[in-house]
Amino acid sequence: MRIPIASDGYRFIIPLGILTVFLALTPWPWLAGVSGLLLLFVLNFFRDPERSIPDEEGVIVSPADGKVVEIIEEQDALLDEPYRRISIFLNVFNVHVQRTPVAGRIAQVKYNKGKFLNAASHKASLDNEQNAIIIDTGREKVLVKQIAGLIARRIVCWAKEGDNYKKGERFGLIRFGSRVDIFLPLNAEVKVSLGDHVSGASSIIGYLK
């Protein structure tokens, strides 16, 4: 059975576990309590539960857990025409593993250095450090951006150009608070509204025509 913890989290979990046991054996066991609380926080942050993925025709699932904070039409430099951007803010208590919203081939992966503004701000989509992947479904292209936030300082992306992904597959994560943007063709039917809380791979964002 798969352990529901993202593999990237073990570099934090194992040292904290060892530190907690060590501190429990010292004359200052209360320090073990502090370390233990931090360990619980990290375990919660890197949790990676299995999800039930909708299999309807043309369905687009959420690439991340979080709250929808912006829905806007805009032109991105990686796209040839205007798209509709849906921005999802992830707080430190959300699952931080990202999932592919549609099935397809990874046509492009592009990483850009940038600032570390509050990920809930609309300026984060333009100015913050981010990693973008374009998924080619064979008919349409869907762009997903992993965006670092005020606390998040590490973007992890496992997807490589040319890889083929199923809908809802894990492709990366962002450590400690972040934002994920998904760009949909203007003719896509959007099924979320501002303020909605979504779950990666299981919540329906919309439908491709």
C-alpha cells in the first residue's frame, strides 16, 4: 500500500523524527514537544492522499487544493492567444502536491526566477518565481503554473518535455504556501467561481469543448 506522504517530504520528516527522539532523552524533554509539533506540521504539509478522478468526456480537474482567488481573461507569453486564467491559492494547511488537470503530452516546461510576493496577490502570477508546464491534449493546450509565495521558496516539478500524463497524475509540488494558475481556452466551460474551495484531481474546474 502506498504511504500517503510526498517523497520530497522525507528529507524533512526523517531528521525531525530523529531530533524529536534525541531531545526526548535529554534533560530538556519539553524541547521534544516543540520538535514533535513541528514534525506533525511537516507530516500534515507533505500528505499526499489518493483522489477519485472524474472520467467524464472533456472534464478538467483542479491542478491543486486551495481557494479560487481570481478568474480573468489574459494573454500569457507562453500562449499564442488570450486564455482564461483561474488562480488557486494554497495555504500551509492544504495538500501541496500538484496534479495534471487534463491528459496529454508535456509540450513545454519553463522555469522563471522571480520575487516571493504574497501568493494570494494578483501580482504573484506575473512577478513571482514560477514553473510552467503546457499540456497538449491533441486538440487544445492547457497551461499550468506553479508559483512560489511569501513562504514557499522551492518549486518541484517532475514533468519533463515529451512525457505523457494521465489526467490527475502527480507532476510536482511547492513547499510551504503557494499558488497554482491554470489557463484554459476561452471556449472552455468554467465550473468554478471566486471563493470556491477545490481539491486537486477530484474537483471539476470545467470542460473542454
